[in-house]
Amino acid sequence: MNSSTLRTGLLLLVGLIAIVLYSSIFIVQQTQYALVLRFGAVQSAISEPGLKFKVPLVDNVTYFEKRVLDLDLPVQTVLSADRQNLEVDAFTRYRIVDPLRFYQAVGNIALANQRLQSFTNSAMRNVLANASRDAIVRTERSTLMNRIQEDVNRQAGSLGIEMIDVRLTRVDLPAANSQAVYQRMRTEREREAADIRANGQQQAQTIRARAEREATIIRADANRQAEELRGQGDADRNRILAEAFGQDPEFFSFYRSMQAYETGLKASDTRLVLSPDSDFFRYFNDPTGQRGRGASPAQSAPAPAPAQPAPAQ
């Protein structure tokens, strides 16, 4: 009986010792801070990882993140220096650098996020209220974000927090203003397009008129040159004909009469009413073109004068 009781007592003692040892040991990870609390009072702040000890059943351990934490802010409406309402969407990155101060100031991440959201919204309004819309959207955006980060970091230092980054992800006009701005931009672009088209049409008309004037001048010069060449050709032709006539007037008269017969006696409906003794038919009566001596009375009439060369056909 005594042996059984002693054995049971030893087992209970060993179990109690194991429980006490287990309750006095805790592990701090590399990504964590640890605060040892005794009845709500901070006994120690641990930042190094490893196996740590505490007073069992008396001390409690609270852990905080060492890693960078995110905070996405809701969209805020901010008034710029040029009286433009802007919808700003932002986010922040921060980390806990003093766990003791963090615990004393806010105690947990949720409350810290609320405080940081208030700090960030206030800093955005103060900084962006002194900048124009173009500066916020385009020209000075990076500078303004750095100023907001510095302002928030100065306030977050009292919470044991360091701000890593503050970014404006979207800066837009409200929907109604965006539509009005879009319509105004569209109207301006349409006016510019109309001006460009009008200038283009004016230049096209000027170029077309200049081209037509130059074409008229070119055609007039070409017609003048053509008339000069045609006149020169006619003069050369007449000169050659005159020279040929001067060399053999009888043959030339005969040749031109043959051309006149070929042209005037073609098979057509045209009829010629001429006297048989007309000078036109002199080569029909006499191959020489003159009436022979001793001819018939009809042929004894004085011979007509040599025919002049017929006009060229």
C-alpha cells in the first residue's frame, strides 16, 4: 500500500514538474517581438529569436510582427490648391520598431491601423491642399508622396512605428467632373481638328490654283510654240513649192492638175457643172495643156493661158 502510494505521488510530482517547466518555456521566432507581461505590467521586451523562460502561471507573453505590414486606405476626396475635388486612393507600408511603446500606445495591430489611417488621411489633406491638380497628377507626385510619408512618420513615431512607404495609387476627378472634363477636352480637340482641316483646305486650294495657273501658262506656251512651228512649216512648204514651180512650171502645173482631178472626180454624190472648154479640162483635150493648131472649130479657139497651180488639197 505504501509502495503504491509512493509511486503515485512520484508520478504526480513528475507531471507537475513537467507542467511547470512547459509553462516556463516559450519560443520567439525570427519574425517576432515578444513582451513578457506580469499581471499586465511589462517585465521585458525580447527582440532576439530563440528559447526563452518566464515565471509559469504568472507571466504572459504577447507577440508582435517584425515584418513589414500593409494598410490599404479607403478612397478619400481631397480639395487641391486650384479648388479641384480629387478622389485619392492610397496605401502604406510600415513596421514596428519599438514593441514596448507600440504595446503601451495602441496594444494591437487593429488599433494601430486605425490610428495610422487617421494620420495618413490628415497628412494627405494638408499636403495636397497646397498643390495644384497637375502637380498632384503629373509633375510633383513623387515629391508630394515623400512629404506625406515624412509627416505620417513623424506622428507614427509616438506609436513605436516606422513608415516604410506611402503611395498614391490613383488620383482622379470625381465621375461627374471627369465626364465634364472629358467633354471639354473632346470639344477642344474637335475645334483643333476643324482648324487643321480648314488650314489644309486653304493650302490645298492655294496649291491647286497655283498648279492650274502654271498649267495654263504651260499650255499657252505650248500652243504658241505649236503655232510658230506650224507657221514655220507652212512657210517652208510654200517655199519648197515655189522653188519647185520655178524649176519646171509646166510639169508643176500638170502635177497639180492631176491632184485636182484625183480630188475632184472621186466617186461620190458631188456633181460638177463646168463648160467642156473650161481651163479645168485642158489636159483632157490636150496632154500638153494647150490647143493644137489646125484643130476643130471647137479646138481652134485661142489656147487659154497656162493654168495656175491649184491650191493644195
